[in-house]
Amino acid sequence: MPASAPTDAELLARARDGQSRAFRRLVERYEDRVAATVIGMLGPGAEADDVGQETFIRFYEALDQYRGDAELGTYLTRIAINQSLKALDKRKRWYDRFWSRDENPDAALTREPPVDGDEEIDERDRTELVHRALDHLSDDHRAVVVLRLLDGYSTRETAEILDVPEGTVMSRLYRATSALETLLSPYLSADDLPSR
């Protein structure tokens, strides 16, 4: 009979004792979840890869500070969100320095709407449009959309990750989805739009 997989707590204890294999198993266990959050916040690419790695570096540096008050996946998602927000701030500062508002390449969705609704939008185009639309949201609204609609966290879990009241999550989600509907309605059908 095969041995059962070690729990997060067991792996954490081993990692704190310096067992690199235990930490590596934790990374393998949660890397998909962290990647989904970071890509939701930043879009795919090298920047998201860097932030994903930075998330686990920060986690490793804080191993002794994690007390288990939140589930490990929730804790890692919180780090991923914080690192993503820092990357977004850095991105905005870069744009402000090198582009005027009129020249900003992300200032508008650039794809023309389908003519008479006959043109099909494939999955890759749909994903790109959603990520471009997310760029038009405030960081707070983007984080709520990523956690609630893309990652599937509950309102309570989202509030815990962002350290805000549940009512704030619901309010931000309503405003964010309304903005996304406005941005995306010329491009996507009602079935393709994010739902609350």
C-alpha cells in the first residue's frame, strides 16, 4: 500500500529544517495556483514568470513567519497578489516615464469589433481581449476579478486574501464587471463576458 502524500504542515516543518526537497514539493503543489493568479493579474509572459518566482522566493524567506492562520494556498495567493500589484505599479511608472497618455499602447482595445457578429473570436483572442480589458481596471478592481472570477475564490476567501471586508469585495466586483461589460461588449457575446 503506497504511503500517503505528506501534508502541507509536514512539508513546512521539513522545509524549515532545511530540507530543500520538502520546499520543492510545496512549490510543485502550489505553482499552478500561483501561476493562474499572476497571469490573471499581469497577463502571460516573462513578467508573470518573474513574479511567480518572486512569490516563492518571498515565501521561502518568510517560512518561519507563516503560522498557519490562513490555508497555505490562500497565503501564497496573497503573496502572489501583492507581488503582482508591485509589478503593475512598476509597469505604470515605466509607461508614465516613457509614453504620453495619447501614445500609451494599452490605452485602448485595438481589435475592431466583429462585423455584424459573424466573425468568430477564438479562445486565444478572447483571452487576450479580457487581459487588455483588465488593464483598464484599477488594481483593486482587477485583483477582485482575478480572485473571484478567474481563480474561483469565494467572496469570503477573496476578502481574506485582500484583507478587506466582504462588502468591499462585492462592491468592487460589481463595479469591475460593469466596466468589463462596457469594454468587452463590442467584441464578445454576453455568454463570453465575465459573470458575477
